Amino acid sequence: MKKFGQFLVLVLALLSGAFSARAIAQTAPIFVLNSLEASVSLVDPVTWKETRRFATGKEPHHLYLTPDEKSLIIANALSDSLLFVDPRTGAVQRTVRGILDPYHLRFSPDMKWFVTAANRLNHIDIYRWDGAELTLAKRISTGKTPSHLWINSSSTTVYATMQESDELVAIDIATQAIKWRSKTGSLPADIFGSADDRFLLVALTGGTGVEFYDVTGALPKLVKTLPTGAGAHAFRAAGDKRHLYVSNRVANTISKIDMLTQQVVDNYPAPGGPDCMDLSPDGKLIYVASRWARKLTVIDTSTRKVVRSVNVGHSPHGVWTLDHAPRQ
């Protein structure tokens, strides 16, 4: 009986820990980067209130979780710095300076490389990552205004869009040299790779849709331009390795793309210039930065209606929460 009692205490302790961990995840804040205010808004997903706003460096645009999931990195483009914060609380951990113009950022899937796109300085930086510190391996001159990055699943190639020279560039990570560059449609912005690495999707902010490129050959091949809406800009995976959301900033909509059939399968209203997005774990809610309205907008995917609108700072851009649907 004594052993059973001890066993019962252990089970209850484990269950309590599991429930506590889940409670922490469920109440993790939604981070919204206020690009033209040099701040971050923390939004409570239960009360739908902004609970805190704190300063960053100048022009924070995008953010990314470290491989150990202990830090969320906020890239401050105009301050040439990275701000590390606790993804569960928003507590500031440290600032890394001397990272030139980190507009967009991404870790390689093998977690050995960290890549930044310098939007105003026209280069891409590849850093080695040892689990704690960054060491610059190579600075690569690119076309005009590198915008967004994607790295393939084998961590061998970085793809980047050149927003003002209307190009797609591939960089070999091993040699840190450009493999090829190819013309795209007008103002290419975000970029996303299919789970099998066969296709790259490029959002055309200066156009009305998304380009599909086959990148299995020596050079990319444009296979389709899919109409989604004016100002196609940012992607967010639905988490099922098949569907992908794209925000159409000018059209004030979000489109859901089936990457297998290469068709739009749903559309949602997204007022105020929709930009970056995240998703609730069950995929029922889209959290989107309404860039021109200074709001975080919440959209119900089942009813296709805006269900929440939270005031944040000036020119909200990046949106992220620890409690999210799978990334791919």
C-alpha cells in the first residue's frame, strides 16, 4: 500500500507538471513588432488586451526562435542589432550588436547556420551558430533590396528575394557563393518552399499573386503564377505540409493555397493592410498584423470573419507566439 501511495504521488506530480507546462504554453503572449515605433506589443490571447509594450532597437521587422527554444530573436534593422527575449514572458535577455541591417532572419534546419538579409545595404550575411554565439562566415553582395529568406530542408541552399531588382537568388551554403539568379515578377517579398523541396513560392507585392518555381533543376523554372490578390506579401504555413496562407496587403485579404493542386481554396477578409501572420494551435484563428491600422487582427477561419481587433503600435509587422500551429 505504501508503494502504491508513492506511485500515486509520482503520477500526480507528473500530471501536474504536464498541465502546468501546457498552461504556460496556452498563455504565452502574442508578440507584435511595431516597426516604426521601435517597440514590441505583448497581447494576451485570453483577454485580448495589450499587456505590455517595450522598446527594441530601431525598425524591428521580423523575429525567429532559437533552436533551443529558449530565446526569441527580434531583428532591429536600423539599429544593427538582435534583441533576445524570453518567448514565454517577453523578458529581455540580451542584445547582440554589430549585426548589419538584419531585416529578415532564419536558422538553417540543421541549426548550424544563421542567415540575415540586409534590406537597405544589399547583402546577405551567413553566420555560424554554436548554440550561443554568432560568427560571421561570409557577407555576400546581392541584387537590390534583399527581402525574405528560405533555406531548404537539407540546409544546403539559401533562397532570397530581391525586392527592387525583381530577382530570386540561390546561395550555396557550403561555398557561400551565389549559384544562380533569376528574374521574377514585380516586388518579390516572402518566399516559401514545399515540404519536398521541389517548389518555391514567391509572393509578388507589386503584383496580384504568387509565383511557383520548380527548383529541382540547375536553374529555376516558373511553372505557374497563381492570382491571390493585389499586394501578395507574407506566407504562413497551415501546419499540414499542404496548405499555405498568403496575405494580400493591397486587397485586404488572406488567401489559402493548396500547394499540391496549386490553387486558392479559401479567402478571408483582413482589413488594414495585412502583413505577417501566425496561427492558433488548432488552426482556427489567424493572427495578422494590420500594418496601416495599427492593430492585431484575429480571423476565424471557419466563419471567415474578423473576431478580434487589438490596438498595438505604429506599423505592426512581425507576429509570433510560442503557442502556434506547426510551422510546416
